[in-house]
Amino acid sequence: MSRRWKRRYLQLFITLLLTFILSYYLAELIKNIVKSPRPCVGLTNCPQGYSFPSRHTLIAFALTTAFMLETKNKILSSLFAVTSIFIGALRVVTLAHRPEDVIVGAILGIIVGFVVQRFYLFLRFWYSESK
């Protein structure tokens, strides 16, 4: 594997890692502020914690967005997008979330993925210009 490809994979890994971490903690922060109960309260196998926004959906859409912007790979990006939509739909069908939890999670995820990827792109540009 050439040095150029190793650097690209490392940049993709760092972008996705930062996106995941920021998405996770943003979802936790909002959940603890809003404290919305889950729609399945009282049913068996109901997940613990609060409902709004859907952390799974937020992370899935954030990673998909960052991946799409970072790689420009249409086939894998489409696969990730379909998977993210499927994750959101499953969260509603299993009564773990309301539709608005998933929609807001998806919107926040897209924003987080975009912001992290652009910020990391800016840092890479700034670093290369300062040399």
C-alpha cells in the first residue's frame, strides 16, 4: 500500500472517530437536558434512559455524512445512507423512539458529520500551509 493511501485511510479514520465521539456526547448532552421518556415505558425489553434524540440515528447519520464528504465513494456512501435510514426506522418500529426523535437525530447527525469533516479539512489545510 502506498504512502498516499495510508495517509488517506488515516485521515478517514480520524474523521470518523472524531465524528463518532462528538455525536455520542452531543446525544447524551441533549438527552440529559430534555429528559423525554421512551414510548415503550412499561413494556418488556424497553431500553433504559431517555428518548430524545435517537443516539443510534444521530451517530449513523453523522458517520454517513462524514464518510460521504471524505471519500466521494458513491456505492459505499449509498449503502451507508440506506443503512442509516434503516437504523432510524427500526428505532421507531421497535418503540424505542418516536418519529420526531429519529428525525431530529438524523438532522443533528448530518450537521455533526458536516461540521466535523469540514473542521478537520480546515485543520489539514492549515497544517499543510504552515509548513
